Amino acid sequence: MNFKPWIKCVRLNPDVESETTAIATFAIDLGALVTGEANIPSVYRDAYSFFRVTHFTSGLKRLLEDVLGRLSGKEGDRVLQLRSPFGGGKSHTLAGLYYAAKERQAMTKVFPDAKELPNPGKVNIAVFDGEKFDAIGGMEIEGKKIKTLWGWLAYQLGKFELIKDHDEKRVSPGGQLVQKILGDKPTLILLDEVLKYVERGLGEKVADSNLGRQSLEFIHTLSSEVANSQKSCLVYSLQASARESYGNIELLSMLDHLTARVDAKREPVVGDEIFFILRKRFFEKVDTDVANQVADSYTQAVRKTRLSYAQEKGERLQIEEETLKLRERFEMAYPFHPALIDVMKEKWASIPDFQRTRGLLRFLAVVVRTLKKKDTSSPIISPGEIPLDNPDVRSAFFTEVGQREHFQAVLEADFIGANAKVKTIDRGLIKENPNLSGINPAMQVAVCVLLNSFGGQIQRVGAEGETYSPGMTEMEIMQAISGPALDSITIKTILKELRDQCFYIHYDGTRYSFKTVRNLNKTLEDVAQNIAGTEIDGFLKSELERKLASKNAIIWPRDTKSIPDGESRFTIAYLPLELVYSVNLENKGLEFLTQYGDRPRKYRNSIALGVPDKSQVEPLKRAIKYLIAIERVKSRKKQLNLTEEQLEQLKEREKTERSGFESCLKNVYSSIWLLKVDNGKTLIEKLEIGGRPIQAQNIHERLMEFLTRIQRKLFDTTIKPRKIMELMRLGEEGKMWLPTQELEDAFFSYIGFPRLIDESLIRKAICEGIREGLFGYVGDKSKVNFVEGKLQVPKQWLRFRESVFEDEIDLSSGLIAMPEVLPQETTSIPTGEASPIGKPGGEQPPTSGPKEPKPSILQKITTIRWRLKLNRQKLFKSFNALGNLAERCKEIDLTVEAKSDEGIDPNWLRNAVKEPIEEADVNIEEI
């Protein structure tokens, strides 16, 4: 299906689309928001703008209901802890609570359902941002220097004077004092990034204690007093796991334990609600109709792929059930592919420096803006659509996942360099299938694997959350990339190419990933660079000699004398590969076909040239180069310390290169050159196998099948005795007899005569002619005398109207003669009565040797009209012959009326079309 590009189906929020918007826009600074600093992005600066880009999740709604209810005096947990696995946006949630309590009207304007939430009226609010508050310098405001967490909260609640001394001495206040600070009015206290502040405070000495311990004591006291209050509520954020706490597991556990008795944990965002958050944050409008269509199409593509792997009924039923859920996820995530978000929340979240929601928003904002600027045509933003060729996207990517410097070599070699391997694979795929142009399928698969190569490390025992292994399985790649334009077969092909060519992709038999350590391909590449061209030529020649042994084939003739002359068999000479680059190739070919050393070639009708296909030469040499390199690496496996995995990879690579070599070798000689005569000139006739169906696999057999079965340029089964008589004009103009040597010479010499695979076809035809009584045969022409127009020959030398074995026919010494000149009865020839034929004094018969045809005298045929009566079997037998005619003419109708503007050579028509049809026992009626 042709879907609209996603950029035509959405409208971006202005701050997302603007190139001047800072990346910091997607990170809420809670402390700066509360103090009203000027650098706060406009989308967070006031309550109305904030709620416009906020998705009202079920978790957030419940949290607001709890908090506003407690502030209104309702019973329930008053100390709430925010710990969200991913996409929770703890700072964003705290900001939402702040604005909801401070400016309720703005919230209800954006979310009318919020009117149903409890209304505590005016609320006293105090916010602490542990990332902003300095442990040593504290905070200066309105001429006051506030040094502690409790001092800053009391100041915001208007009660600083109550604990001024405790703040100055940095000693945590007791419960009664905290109770006075809270008072009896609705009071909301929000604490963000507490762990960071406490950890910094551990290094600041306070008498025999330190600021960190004092802060922990205060939090413990505060939580207890809030829990016992009537209208107060404390909400604080805590890192979800050891990863986010920078390894300080003990401190994280201590903070968690301090409030464990009284707090209640909340997750404002759960599961796939992150999709709605992204849509609300990035887009003002989304075409939901297109989202539905895209969801249907991509879900079915993934379903089809998964079902192709399923082997049992239970698996298939499970896939059908999961497909329904997957479709919902596609619809919710649009225009993002759910797999793109999954890799961030399932793998990148394990990277210590990745800031979860902030990182996700920052990275995706750059991606969306870049793709919009590029005017992408993709219907969805999949993991493979991330434009890593763009420097801004690369910078945003490595800002989140780290390892920028380490992966530079990976990107240059495999992704973005001028000769990057993934680009090379794409060029090859597009050349074979132009429909893939613009899709760049190899880049999509490779980028998807790269994104999944970060994070997901196996966690230590006792760590929280599910673990995800780095890299991707083939099925995971299929589910993340499969779509209307990219099927599973293409993806499998690409994965194989990536394994074979990329320098930094690794495959352990299950998962694919990119690493900074080069793989075996780079080692092979280094070895291959030192392989000389002469080694490649030697390897290829040895292979050709092995495959063409015992064939009528000449491998890489050096000169015209390398191709024998005078042999009564059809021979193909395979030209050296380097000749394909010669500007004089045609002249060189004509020389091979017409010359033998310094004299004209005699048997010109018995040879052909196998000419290399330029498009196959380089791939063939490349495959040979790597086969040699593989053998060298195998011989040095101990020196190179190859692992079992690498040896298995080497074995797989050898299979791949051998397969490529065999394929190229089979097709490298797909053109064959013969001689033809046109208007009295000897020229080259060039024939191409092209896309014709050839069953044979061997190089030589392929060309022979092409010449015999497809083109009918070569006869390998039989030739009719009447054909011999017609060609040699036997029985015409007094030509009543013919030496068989002249017959043999004629077939293998004269251009225009049928080409025979060897002389055995002539002997078969002679045997058939003898049996049918078309002519007689004398085994030794020296035994013949010619007397008064009749042959006289001893009876034992004459064979006529009888069965003869082929090995009884001697072409070098025999003779055939028409029945009219055969003796009625063979008698002894008296000595001296007559001279043997061809000797001085003897009566000479008319010249019987054939004259080489002169096609220039023949008028070419422009129109043919035949009526053929065919049954299924006869039509099948005639198919190739009719195909030859259809190929030569522009059209052929059901009455076999064919026309050719250029004209048809009568010899070709007779040999390639008419005779094969007659041999199929089909009568041709001229009309």
C-alpha cells in the first residue's frame, strides 16, 4: 500500500519544529520553574502551557486525586514516593502537582475532567530541587543565605524564622518544630533529586556528623510529621534502581527504608502510556485515520513474518492473540514505531548516563525535526529510519548512549564513510531491485541493530527490573523492520550480507550487534589486500581446467594457433578475462575465428568463442580473492588466536564466497561468438544467453545447451541424409558421387552449413542414407573405376540398401554415390580396361565437390506464411523452433505468418526453424 509520509499526517508543536529550540527544552528544571527564572522554556513557564503538552495519564490522575484529597483533609497516604521504571518523568509529574495545586483553573481549562478532583482551595507549597541546591553554599534570596533543605522549605512556607538557628548550624530540627512549620492549612511539599543532595552533603562536616546524615534525619522527621498531619502531603522522587543512583546502592536503600513505614509508591506513567506522552509533547495534531491504516498494514506484515517461523499450532494461536495487542501499540505509538520506543525503555534505560524521559525526548526531537527537514517519504518512524548520516542526529544519539569516540571507526567503516559497507550493500540491492530505491533496506536493518547494541547489559543479582541482552535476534529484527515495503526474505538476505561484509557487526549464532572490536571480516580484508592478480588468475584457470576437463574446450588461448584447426568436432575457446577490457576485442575475436597462425583457418564452421561478461568479471575475481584469503587465515588460525565462534564464522564465510564464485563462474561466459557471412563479408554473430531458461549448470554445458536447444545453431543428435544431398547438390548437375572426406570438410569449413558437434553425425546420416537406398557407399574410393557413367567396384566394397554400423564408415577414404551410377551387378574389373577414378588417363566424372554458399546472391525473405497442424506433443517439440522465429521477427501469428523488416536468411530459416519443425513430424503447408 502507498501511505502518505508521516510528515504529511501530523503537525509538530512549534518548539519541536523550531531549529532554534534548545535541547534543554526537554529537561524540566523544577527549581528554576518554581523560582520563575527567565531561562525556563515557554512550554513550562506557566500552568496553561505546561498542561497543554502534558498527557493526563491514569497514574497522574490518581496521583492528583490522592494529593488534592489529602490537602483537602481526606484520609489516606500522605507521604508518596515517585518511582517510575521508564517514561514516568518524575520531575514533570512534580511540576504537574505544583501547577495543579497553585493554578487549578489552568488545569481544568485543558483537562475538563479535572474539575471532578478534590479542591483544597489555597495551598501552601514548598519545592526542593536537590540537583540545584548546593550543599555548601546553599541558596541566597532576598538578602538571606539559606544553607539547608529544611531552611529552604521553611522559607517557602513563610516559617524561616522558626528554624533560623537550625539552618545556620545545619542541624536537623525536631518533630515539634517541623509540626509548627507545616501548620494546619493545606501544605504541599515536593522533593526532587533528594539522593543527589544527600550524597553531596555526606562530604560536608557538621560537628561530629555531616550534612548528609542531618538531611536524612530531617527527611525521616518530616515524613513522620506529614503522615500525622490533617492537611499536609509530601511527594518525593527517588531513583528507580541502582543504575540511576550512580552506584550508591546503600544510600538509595537507606532513603527508601526511612519512609518505608509510611509512604506509598506511585507510578504516574505505566506501560504504553509513554506513547500518548510522546504524541502530546511532539505533535499538535495527528491524522488518526492514517494511523489506523498504518497500524493495520504494519501489524499484518509482522504477523505474516512471525507465522512463517511458527511450527506448532500453539505458537500460531499465541501469535494471533499477540497481533491484536500489537495493533493497538502501533496505533498508539504512531507516527513512531513501537519498537523504536521499546529499545530506549528496555535497553538504553540501563545505561547509567541515559536520563530516561529527558533523553528520549531530546533524541526523538532531533530525529523528528531532521526527518521533517529531509522531507522523508516513510509512513512511520521505525528504528531503521533514524538518519545517522546527519551530524545533529549522531550527536544527539551519542549524547544519550555515550561511547562517541569509540564508535567513530564503526560509523566510518560500516555506515557513513564514502565506501561504507552498508552503503555498498544497498547499492547492490537497488541495482538488482530498483523498487528498493529510496528505502535503503540494508541501512535500515544496520541502524536498527546499532540502536539495539547499547545498554541491555545483564544486571547483577539483586538489581531491580527485567534484564535485556544487548543486540537483536533475527526475529526481533524482523518485528522491528518488517513492513509493506520490506519483507522477511529481503531482511534475511541483508543480514547475510551484513555478516559477510561489515567490519564491526558481530553474530554469536543468536544475536546481532555492533561492537567497537572489529570482526573477522576486517582480518580477511587485510589479508585480501595482499593477494596479487596473478594468484587470482592462476586460481581461476585451475578451476576452469578442472571443470572443463575432457570437454571440447580451449582455456584462455594465447594466440590463434592455440585453437586447433582440422579437428572434426565443435570446439569452444574461452577467451581470457582481461580481453573483455580490450577496445579491439571484436577484431581479436575475428582473428581467432578466421586465422590459424599465418594462414587462413580451414575448419571455420567448427569453432566458437566464449566471451566473458564484463559485469561478472569483477565479482568473480572478488570471490576468488576472498577464497584465497580464507585459506590463508585458516592456515594461521593459531597465530591469530581464532576462537571457535570465529572459526565457525570463517566456515560460513567460505560457504558464502564459494557460492558466489560458483554463481559468477557459471555466468561469466554467457556470450558466444560464431562466424556468419553477410553480403559476402565474414562477420561475427554475437549470441547472448540473457534470461533464457538453461537447465545445465556447468559453463560448457550451458553454452552447448544454448546453441543446440535454444538457438539451434549446433546439431548434436542427427542430421538427415537428404540434408547432405541437398547441401552437397548430390544428384544435381551431373554430381552423382562424392568423396566422404569432402563431405566432412564441407560441414566443418563452410559458413552457412549446419554446425555439427562432431563427425559422428555425418557417419550416422550416411548409415541412414544407405539403409533407405538414397545412395550407396564405397569404403575405399581407390577401389572404384568409372566406366560409361557407371561405378565399377568389387562387391565386397559396396554397401547399398542394407544396415551398416557407424564404425564401418571411414570418412577419410570413403565415397557415396547415387543409385543411378551404381552397378547393377558388381564384377571384377579387368586390368587395364579402365583407370581408377582420379588417375591420369581415366575417365573423369563431373566435379562433385560442393561450392561454398554465397548468401549475398540469395534474396532475404520478408514474409512467411505457413499452416501447421499440431497436437500438444508436436507443439512442444516445435516450441524452440518457433521461439527462434519469433525472436528474429517482430511478430508471429497463429497461422505462423511471420514478418521481418530486415529479412530472413534462407539458410537460417531452413536450419533453425523449418527442419526442427519437420523433425517433430509436423507438416508445413506453404500458403
